[in-house]
Amino acid sequence: MSQFMCLAMDSASAARFRTTRRDDRGGKILGRIVDRPGFPCRHCLRLGRLGEEMLLASWDLPLPGGPYWTPSPVFLHAGDCPHAAIEDALPETVRENPLVSLRHYDADGMCLYDLGIVVPGQEAEAPLRQRLGDPRVAFVNIHTAKPGCWLTRVERA
Ligand SMILES: [Zn+2]
């Protein structure tokens, strides 16, 4: 039985960014060509491949609402890519990040400070599974630990 799902940016937001090239605050979306490892796409939850064109935008995260709401810088493939929903495994965008931050929220969107943890991406799955056993947790946002960019939202399957 699977325990969790990793969710991506919704396809409507991705399409809007690709079409308008404007972010959620009306700012210009930047274009980037993948020239080194990294460039995690928040729609297909894959890393950019060398030479691919990516967009760099600010996205208003749908969750949490309330006082812990935040926008995040995100990369996105400039062209169409499949919308990801990954069952019971972490995407490569998390696994291959050297240091990620797990931010846990309750059903009211309040941050559960006592559960927060920073770990290498390759070691994130075990503490994630453990914390999903806490009945207070409604969802988890995984961010890059240093710049704080959102990578995926995890919900129970
Ligand atoms: Zn993509």
C-alpha cells in the first residue's frame, strides 16, 4: 500500500506562465538554458537536461494559506512536459538535491515546527515516512534548504 503522493505545479499555472511569460506578480519570467546539473522543473518533477530551455518564475504556492503562505522561485520547462504525480517515491528533483528542508503543516496550514528537518535529498524519504505517521500532518512542502525554493508538496496517498 502506498503511503504518499508527490504533487507538482498545476498545469493551468504552467500553461499561463508559458503563454504570458509573466509571473504571479506581473514580473517578467526569465528564460534559462540548462548548462549544468539542477534546474528542477516543478511541473514534471524532473531535472532539466543539458540544452533544454527552462523558465524561471515566481509562483504563489497554493498551500499553505494563512500566515505561512509564501511564493517561491521555480524552474519550469519552457515547452510542454507531462504533469507529474509520483506515488510513494520522491522525485529526482528532491533526491538529487544536496540539502532539502521538510516543512510540515496541519489542516489549518499551521507549520508544525517540531517536525521540521533538513537532510540531504537522498536521505529524505525515511524521515518523511516517519513524520507522515503523525496524525497532525496534513501535507508537507519540500524546499531546497539553502535558497528555500519549493520542490514538491507531499500528501498522504
Ligand atoms: Zn517539466
